[in-house]
Amino acid sequence: MIPLHATCLLTGNFCDECKKKIEERKFTGEDLKVLKAMVKIANKVDINSVEIFHCFEFEKFFLILTISPAGLLIGRRGRTATFLSKELGKRVRVVSISDFSTTLSEILSPVQFKIGTVYEGGKKYIRIYIKKESAQKLPANIPKLKQAISSFAKREFEIVFI
Ligand SMILES: [Zn+2]
């Protein structure tokens, strides 16, 4: 379900109800771009049960993190994703949030990584190890990736190149 009014998304003039929801759910400009694209394709495909978490505009694609199964926004033979890409002017990668490692592997694909847990100063955090030679295949720069990962990570993390 698109959580904001279609008219508000299309015009960019948000009513008080939408403004409140944007604040509550911390929707960013990138989220709003994707939600607007969803409004535009809603008459062509059934995306009623799609629930968006957060979206991130990477260089090569829009990363769309969903709470609902990813397939709902990809559609049969990728039909929904194709319509979305046309609206957004960029490919889309839809990832449904599940456990940390699975979600991360879908975001970073094709780059592989290893995860370690580090205890330091009584604090526990996650360390993501990525091979130096894969760095150039990453789908976005490190700050952007960190922003996306932080949105669903339940614990602090760091990215280390080995
Ligand atoms: Zn509204």
C-alpha cells in the first residue's frame, strides 16, 4: 500500500496528514521518488500489498528495501520492476528485509563478504569484511552503502577491506 496520498506525491504539495506520516516514518527524498513512481504505475500493475521500508538512489540503480516480499514489486517476469525503472530512469533492485546477512548479500551482490562479530570495550558490533579487489564492483560508495545498511541493521557495524 502506498502510505501517502497519490495527489500529494504527484504534486509534491503534501497535506498535513502526509507531512505527519513523512515525519513519523522518516521518509526521505529518495523514498518519495520511489513512492511517486509507484503511484504512476499503480493503474498498470497490482502493487497494493507492497510495503516500502526505505529507498536509496545508488549510481547504477535504486535500491528499494521492502517489508513485503520482493516479488510483489518485481512482478511477473519483472514487469512491475520494468515499469518502475522507466519512471525512475534507472534500474531498480528490490530487496526484502530478512536476516542481516541475507539482506546484505542481496544489496552488495555480486560482491561477496564475510561477517564477524567484534567485542571491543564491552561493546559488540558487526564487522563486514570485503576483499579489496572487489571494492570497485560495489554498487555504491561507502558512505551511501553505510546509510542503506544502517537503515535495517540492528547493531553498529563497520566495513573493512582485506
Ligand atoms: Zn496527503
